[in-house]
Amino acid sequence: MSDFSTRTFRVALAAGLMAAAAATTLGATGAPADELAVQHVTLGDLFDKGGPLLYVLAAMSVLGVAFTIYFFIFLRSEKVVPETLRRDVLDKIRQGLPADARTACSYRPCAFSEITVAALDFVEAGDKAEPALVKEIIESEGSRQATAIQTQTQYLLDIGVIAPMVGLLGTVFGMVKAFNVVAFDVAKAKPMLLAAGVAEAMINTAGGLIVGIPAMMFYAYFRGRSSKLISHLESASVELLTALVKGKAP
């Protein structure tokens, strides 16, 4: 037999074996090949199988996205220490125009403007302001503003910590449901009922991690950004203190 005939025979034999296997599978299941294909699970199916706690995780994910967008918009230098405002305020204070500096701060409310107004209120309250007291006022208000900036990012940390715990609670509920099928009526225990409980458990576990991991990642990113903004705010506050002390010096 030639090489060509041998190869042809092998191909035909392989095709016949595959056809026989398909026929055997079809005869055993009694279902066409299309029904044997893996069914696609929709988002609605996941929520139906995941239970009520999956809706809690969905709400937490919406909050996480909202906080992330908010921080991207407001945790910026232009929202904490606008460069134009900083230069304008310092120039007016050095020129002996505190009222104009206060007016400029009213047009651009931010952390730096709050510190400036607090310092101006203290300086203008007395005829002579000690540099140490002015520094204490600026540091006190600066600490309050820094705390407000850092506290905002804690919301993402809370979501990152609570979401996996909610998912774990859903996992416990799902496993309890699966075990109850066996514990209460062994005779009627069906694999589909067991699978429903296990599916609820796994879906909640995955949901908690899907919400918690990105929240922790964005928290770490915004924590670093807020630290840089606070450092910039401290530098601007030092410049403000220097301008005020020199402006009040005889």
C-alpha cells in the first residue's frame, strides 16, 4: 500500500471514530449538539443566583465608582492650592493689602484660602500679632484641612474592607442553604439544589473581591496623591506665614 493510501485510510478511520463518539454521546443524552453547548450566564442570572447580598455589593460598587470619579476631579493641586491664587494672595499681603487678599480667597474657596482667611482674621484682630501665635493659627487650620483631605479617601478604604466581608457573609448563607438540602431531607436531596447553594456562595465571594480589590487599589493611589497635596499645602502655608510676619514687622 502506498504512502498516500495509508494516510487516506488513517484520516478516514479517525473521522469514523469521531462520528461514532458523537453518535454515542447523542444517544446517551438524547439531546442535540446545540443543547450540549455551554449556556451563557447573564447579569440577571447572577443576581438571581447570588441572593440579596449581591445587591448590597452592587450598591457598594456604585459608591466606589462615584468616590473614584470625585477624587480624580477634586484631589488636584488646582482644587487645594491653586497656583494663581497663591501668587495673588502672597503678593497682596506683601504689598500690605490684606483686604484684597481676603477678597481673592472668597472667589476661590479651597484649603489654602481657608488657611489664609483664618490667619488674616487673627492678624487683623490685634495691633500686634506674635509670629509664634500666627504660626500656631496657620498650623491649626492647616491640620484641619489636611485631615479633611485624608478623611475623604478613607471611604474607599471602608468599601475595600467591608465588601469582601459582605461577600463572605453571602458565602456562608449559600453554604448553609446547600447543607440544609442534605441535612433536612436526604431522600429528596438533588444535585441541582446543592449546586444552587454552592453557586450563591461562590458568586458572593467573587462579588466581594471584585468590589474590594479595585477599591483598595484606588485608595492606595489617592492616599499617595493626598499626601503630595498636603505637602504642597504645607509649603504654601510657610510662605503665607513669612509674608504675614514680614508685613506686620515694624
